[in-house]
Amino acid sequence: MSSLRGRLLLVVCVGTYAGALVAACSSPNSSAPPARTAAAAHASTLWGDMKPIVSVKELMRDFIDPASDYVFDSVGTVIQRGKVVETMPRTDADWDKVRMGAVMLAEGVYLLKVPRPFAPAGDENNSTGPEPEELSPAQITAKLEKDPVLWNAKIEALRNVGLEVLEIVKKKEANELWDAADNLDQACEGCHLEYWYPGEKAFLNKLDRKLVELYGDRQGKPLGMTVK
């Protein structure tokens, strides 16, 4: 027993001595810095180049707008044959659709940060004539280049709605989708009125003032689409 205990003590002492010797011989400055994780290494960079395929107009038509319909169509109230019919997500499949729309909005809107044409080649929007309804792609580009901070703010506003809807999906609070749909409409129209058809700003603000005169201000909330 004493022999075994003596051998164990010898092993411990040798190990302790070897460890102390290594520590003493190692310079404090010679230790290599901790390896960066892949996530940290790419926190501020992309993993590869991003090359746009379609214009902003096509991206909105074929991706962002269809994604928004998952949210807009998730709740609603209609009267059919004298009966009030309410639409809201009730099953897991219904909530899956809302979640898909939220993910596509939150992630997809960042594709608008990738420089791309605002319309397909040869498409000038409805920007011709004496009172054009829309800005031309060149005019939109000029607005963006003059104030890129505003462009990115509009993108973040829409992304925030996507994040809001994701939180609602987690809780499965169908009633909260009404406000989310309203926020989505505000985010979309706020951007459109700034970059696509800004001429409607004055009209909508005038409409709001008229509605307030007729029906009041709903405790300070605009009745139409007040654009700041």
C-alpha cells in the first residue's frame, strides 16, 4: 500500500514539476491569440460576392410583394350573405405561411442593399407625359445617391415589420397581426411614396386633412396616409 502511494506521489510530483517548467519557459507574449470563430471572422463581411439578377421593380413584383401577401392575407373581416366572416391563422399550416412571409420580408428586403437597376432595361416606369405618375429609374437612382441613409432607413423599417411578425408567430397571437399588417402597409407605402410616386404625397396629406375635418382625428391617429 505504501509502495503504491509512493509511486502515485512520484507521478504527481513529476507532473507538477514538468508543468511548472513549461510555464516558466514560456514567454507571456509567445502564446498565440485565440482562434476566431467563423461567425466572428465574417461578422462584417460577406462569404462571397452578391450579384443581382433582376431589377428593384422585378424583385418587388416577384419576391417582396408576394411575401407581404402572407401577412396581409392572414387576417381579415368580410360580410358574406349577411354574415361576418373573419380570417385568421388557426392551424399550424396557417401559421407556417405567416412565418414564411415574415422570413422572406426580413431577409429578402436586404437584397435591396445590393446595387441593381431600378427597372428592367428600356422600362422608364410611368415617368413620361405632362404629369407623370412615377419617377424614372434615373430619378430614383439620383434620390438614393443623394441620401443613401434614407434608403437604408426604409429598408430597415420593412425589415423590422418582418421581425415583428416573427415574434407574433412565436406567440401565435392572431389579434396582433392586425397592427402588424398596418405597420407593413405603412412601411411599404412610405418607401413607395418617397421613391416611386412622390407626387401622391401632397394628395394623400390633403386627403387626411379633409378626413379629419369630417370625422375627427381618431385620438391623434391619421385616417388616411399622412406622409412626413
